[in-house]
Amino acid sequence: MTAATDDAGAFDGAHIESEGASPIARYHYEPTADGFAPTCPINVVFPLADAEIGLDGVMAVLETAGWTRYVEEYARYAWDRTQDAYVHQHATAAESALGLHGRLHVRCWELEGVVSMQAHEDTPVRPTHGITTYVGARETIEAIYDAAGWRVTPRALDLANGDAVDHDGLASLVRPPAPDRGQWQEGPRERAA
């Protein structure tokens, strides 16, 4: 990984070409007879190592936006370099539980203080389930978190995983809202009489 980290512990300008190079997952995987195979690219990253918020806080934003955490879906995995193993998704959310007519859908992993999110838009279930867009889903996630006051840097990371549908290999960085600096100022000022 060639990345400069800022005071928030983010990976601005990173170019990550392997799963073990950083705590950021590059793909989510499905189990196969021979192990695991990549199925979808990670496209949103939340650097939270220095934040007072974790995966639950990330998911709370989606719940506030009307998404559900109770989702009918396939089990997916991501590489966890600290365990040297593929781990089941830590959280999931979607616009609807079933997605019969299509839906926006995310899966997340929190690894070493970084949440890696795979965001996509599903096609309707019939005739065949598939994915219509990664870029459109990433942009929707950016808009949801921006509206909630989070700091969004679109297309900030090159995860070298741009080999599916319309995905360009880039992931956006989303940081929690900046701490309220006002809390560190002096108390209320007295009114002049």
C-alpha cells in the first residue's frame, strides 16, 4: 500500500492491490468447493480507528434513512489479515428485506478499525438475480452519509478491483462528522447589562 494517512487515520490516495496490504477489504467472497471466490468489489471505506464510533454507528445512519438490517441474502465473506482467514459479514442493510423488485444493498466488515462496505443495487429477483450498478449505489451511500453530516471524499481510494459491471475500481472514504469544537470553548458568556 502506498498511502499517506491524515490525522483521522484515513488512507487518502491509497492504491491497494492485495487483500493483506491493509485492513481494507478489496472484495467480498462466496464459498466454493475449492475455497473462496471474489464476487463483488468493496467500494466505500470508513476509517474509524481514531473515531468514537464503530460499525453500529455506520449502520445507524442507514437505519435512520429507512433501511432495514433484516435482509434476505447470500452469506458473504471478506479476508481478515489478523485472523489469516475469510470472515462472515459483520453487518448488512438494504432498502427492503427481500428486494423482489430490486433494491440498494450493502454488506460490511469492521477490520482493524476500518469498515469496508460493499454497496450495490440489485436487479429484481426474477427472472435472474443480478447487480445493476456499483457506482450508482456508491453515490447513493455518499449522499446518505453527506446528508447525515459525515465527511465524504468520493473515489479517494484505488482498490484495483474494477472488474465488475460498472465499477471503476475506486472506493469513497466516509469519515464521521467532525467533533463539535464548540464544546471545548468557554461556557456561556454573560450578557452585558
